[in-house]
Amino acid sequence: MLKIEVWSDFVCPFCYIGKRRLEMAIEEFAHKDQVEIQYKSFELDSNAPAHTDQHIYDALATKFNTNTAQVKEMNKGLIEQAAEIGLIYNYDEMKPTNTFDAHRLAKYAETIGKDKVLTEHLLHAYFTDSRNVGDIEILAAIAEESGIDRDKAFEVLNDSSSFANEVRNDQKTAQDIGVTGVPYFVINKKYAFSGAQPLETFKSALDQVWEQENPKPQFMDLSGDDSGAVCTDDSCLVPPTQNENK
């Protein structure tokens, strides 16, 4: 069994790309039915406001200490990478926001087996549909679209302490194991790699870890000598007896 823990944020462009590449690698993995994914909370900017009039390009330019022209140029590569695996990034309309409430909602979704579908819907909502995933009303709507009771989602979202500890625990664990950027992948709490690696790297990592975790048995030959009668592709010769050898 391979358990893959994935630290990511809903406004992280490489996290969506990494998620999709991991899923593609698992789909081609010979033991895909033996793989479990668990998403972990990570905030790229815990101080970001939930609502702002600042355009995404301006927000990124401020964050990376550059200008909007350079941000747009950098994003071209991201958009192309996303498109190669079927993802659409609509940067012109993206809404910069805070993701803490989204992470709290995801932690609740995990308790009812809806975390994976919600995670996908949140990423798609932010990068493709340009929805504000820090807005409680929008989060409740996304929850409902993910098969979660809307009223229960509101109950969780309106209580700022609800599932807050679960989010903080993920972040504390990330800090303890040295996670400084996302996406970050940990397999069976023993193997780790970071970033939206190429598809072949994901596939190779799965194969390598499976071989390490499921080593082939080492047989001990107890035959003793070469006197046993065996058949090969060439012959089935009866070995000489000891008397015949005398």
C-alpha cells in the first residue's frame, strides 16, 4: 500500500499541475488500486485578505517584488504547462484571496469522504472559473456542487474555530519536516519530493517506492549438490548414481 500525503494550497498554480500529473501517473501505475492520497493544508500567504480590489497581476508583482509585465510573462509558461494536461488557467480574471476557510472546509469534507472531489472543485473554481475561494457564500456553493450539504458547509464556515486545529496541525507538520514550498509529496512517511515534477518523474517515483516497500523474496537454494535430476530446455538426463561413478 502506498499512502501519498500532498501538502498544497488552492491558489498555488503548481499544486493543480502537480495534482493532475500525480493522478495521471497513478492511472498508469500497475498497482493503482493500492494507492491512497490524502491532501494536507498549506497556506502560501496566511495574511492575504479574503476580499481585495487588487488585480491578481498586481498582487503577484507586489509579492515577488517585480512588475506586472514580468508577472504576465512568467505566467505564460504556467498557462502552457497547465494546458498540456488539460487545465485552463484564466489569470486575467483570477481573484486573489485567503484560503484558510477553504482549508477548514476541506478538512470537514475529509470526515465525510468528500475531500478529493472538493479539492478538485476548489482548484477548478479558482484557476478556471475565477471564483473567490475565500468567500464563504462561494465556498458553500462549491461544497454543494461537491455533494456536501450546503447548510452544514455554512455551519462549518461560520464557526472560525471549526476544523481550524486540523489545518494548523497540517501546517505544523509541514514545518517540522521542512516543507517550505508546495506541492510537497510524502509517500509512506519515508519518501518525499517537491514541486510539479514531470509526469515521468511521478511514474518513476511510484515504481521505485513500490519496489522498496515490496521487495521480492530472496530464495535460499537447499539443493546441496548437482546430483538432482532436473529437466531443462535441452534434456531430461538421469544423473549417474554414486555406484556408477565408482
